Amino acid sequence: MYIIIVGGGRLGYYLTRALLDEGHEVLVIEKDATFSQIINNELGSVSLHGDGCEAATLEAAGSGRADIFITVTGDDEDNLIACQLAKHKFNVPRTIARVRNPQHEKVFKKLGIDATVSTTNLILEHIKHELPSHPLMHLLDIQEKGLEVVEVKIPPGSTTIGKQIKELPLPADSILSLIIRKEGKPTVPTNSSVIQAEDQIIAVTSPESEDELRAALIGE
Amino acid sequence: MEFHRILVPVAGTKADEGAIELACSLAKRKNKSKIFAVHVIPVERSLPLDAEIKPEIGRAEDILSQAENIAQERGCAVETDILQAREVGPAIIDEATEREIDLILMGVTYKKHYGQFCLGDILPYVLKNAPCRVILDHQIDI
Amino acid sequence: MMKVIIMGCGRVGAQLATLLDKEGHQVTVLDTKSYSFRWLPADFKGTALLGHGLDEVTLKKAGIENTDVFVAVTQGDNRNIMACQIAKHIFDVPKVVCRIYDPLRRDLYITLGIEAISPTTIFAQVLKEKVEG
């Protein structure tokens, strides 16, 4: 695949190296001539010196035949504009943007960017994972379908312990996929499965129903 | 001074002839010496690296057969190759490394850019990164 | 009377704010540096708000949810474009105007439905008329 990356900072550099290792054709567009030169010296002729928000640069980069366009500069606005240019002027099928301000994730999606990655959110998720008190964790985003895979831990003392799944007021767009019991045995939940203390329940849900799902599972 | 494997990048300028001639005189002293004449076609990013750019390839073939003729007149055999690359300089260096070249010989034409003497991008890159000796053949009045 | 938010309090932003304020409109000017507000006259009756115009919290504080007009005139083309798209598509502001220096970028965003003005094009045209005058 031909992958264009805008932003040759540390993130862009390591991303390029990893994608080259996987056998893809990669080009990094970098504003700073020195950085661009360093990348070329270290990784072979894979960097183009220029502004990724300008049509002329994207033209020279051969954006018209790119399969994926990724923006990883430090500025959200630059990442957005470069992706929109790639999408609307060069018809790149898939655009992915790095987002600094986590609120901008929904803005970018609304404005037609195919996927976003927020470092702030990723770190936040990791922190939540480490905190045992947080009963709902995100395991996976299925961005294009607007769904996510989450894990809910049943704390001892939950009002739902001893109840059957069918008794719980689960949101319509959430599906329980797996229950991992305290002793580590995974089972596929049925309507008559009984909630036990310290169960880990893996579910697929829409982000909007997340709170409702958590409340239904642990009781409040 | 003897060289065994000489790389002569040819660009299709008037300096090519002199460079091949010089390579022949440096190589001749030893029968086993090899001369490689290469032409690098820079491929713009809008095309894949292995795209077949017909007019460019035709031109490259002409340039290389010209080089072959000049060498033959001087009793030297030349191995020729067409390379496609994003940038010319690194392509020359890669080729020199791969073929274990001990001399890169480049013909230089006198260039002026906005009134200033200018070596371009390729020569300084080769000088900076060459894994072997480099001779720049600067020919006056061509 | 209209409610107007102006993002960027440079020479142009401040002057526009002053003009609209004098005509009795309710003006809020946004800038990331308080020093920029020195451009505003002492008798300015509108609001000067410190904050980043790409930040939803700031925009809400500025009253974007019930403003009539949003104007982006910061120094950064991309910042202006992004702010205007947020105003138009997230907050449904009825009228959004954007300054884009780069004429090519302006053309693209006009096709994407953003009302954009390129001072570069306009000024070059004015100069041309003067030269030919």
C-alpha cells in the first residue's frame, strides 16, 4: 500500500519505520528541511520537504494514488486541514488524524475524517485500566461501526449479584459477549446466566449506552 | 593508481563523453578492471517506483549506448544499467555500495543558477556519502 | 441587533469588533493573548474573552450556542478553517465567515460550504487596479 504521513517528528519517524518494515511504500511530508533530511539519510528517500496543508505539496507527493493518509503533526488544525485536502482534493480512500485535544475526536469525525487517534484518550484509558475502582474499561473501538468493546467488573456488594441476565435492564444496543468468572473460566452468557461477584463481563455497546450498560450490570 | 571497479553515472550531458574517456584511461592499465555506466531516472511520487516511463527509458537507453560506443572506441567494455529512484544521489551511492565500486567518476558541467556557480544537489550528496574515492571531471568549454 | 463572535483580536479583528460594537451589535472577541486586547478602544462595550477558539469550553463560554455570526480572523489559515467548521457543523451557527490567506485553500473550502475571504486575492486585485489606474 502507498501510505503518506504528514509530520516527521518522533511519532512520524517511528511510524514510518514500522510501516516500511511491514513492506509498505511510505512517504513522510515534513515542514522542517533539517528533519526531512535526517529522515532521508536514515530511512532512504522517503521524506518530502514541504507543507502538508498545501495542495502543491500533496500533488508532488503523489497523493492521488495514496491508499492511506495519516497526519501526526502536533497541531490539531493542521492535521484536520491536511486530511480534508487529501480527502476532498485527492480522493484518498482513508484518512487518519492524530488529535491532541480529545474533544476534537468527535469534531474530526463529523467533518469526514475516517479515523482519529487521541494520545490523551489512550493514556487516559491506560490509567483507568490500572485503577481497580473504575468498573468500565474500553478494550477496543470499532470506529466505523460506532461500536466499542468494553469490560465491566462486578464489584463485591453489587446489587446485581445472584440475578439472572434476563432480569437486568440492559440497553437495546448492548450485547454481552463473554463472562470471565473469578477463577478465570470464560463462559458465553445466556439469559439464565447468574451474575457473580468479581465477574469480568465483556460486552459490545454503542458509546452512548455505556453508562446505562454499566448501571444495569452493577446495579446502583 | 589503479581502479578495478569504476562507476560512471551518466546524465545525458556533454560531460558524459569526457567522463567515460577518463574512466577508460584509468581502467585500461589492468584488463580485469570493470566500468559500470549507469543512468538514474528520477521517478516522481505520483508514480510507483517501478513504473514504466517509456520516453525516459528510451532516452536512458540512448545515453547508455552512446557511453558504450565511446568506451568501445577505446577498447573498453562497459556494463550498463538503468536505475529508477526517487532521488538520484542516494541511488548512485546505493549502486556503488552494492557493486563494491572503488571509484565513482562523474563528469561535471559548469552550471550557473541565478548568476551563481552551482553544483546542484547530486554532486554534493555523492561527495558527502560515497563509500569510495570520487573523481569529479570538470571540463572547461563544453 | 446581532450576536457576533470574533476569533482573533489582531488589527482586523479588533477593528471589526469596534465597528460592529458602535452599530450596537453584541460583540465577543476571542484571543489567546490578553495583550492582543490592547487594539480594542477604551469605550468598547463588548466582551473580550481569553481562550483558544478551537476549544469547545471557550466557545461555549463565548456564547456560540446562540450567536448569529462567527468570524475567524487569526493569523493561522488552518486555525480559522477549523474554528469555522466547528461553528458551522457542530454548533449550527447561521453565518460563518473565515479569513484564508492562501487562495488555493480558500477555493477548496468554498466548495465545502465555508464562506471564506482571501485578503491576498483581494489586495492583489486592488493593487492591480491602482497600477493600471
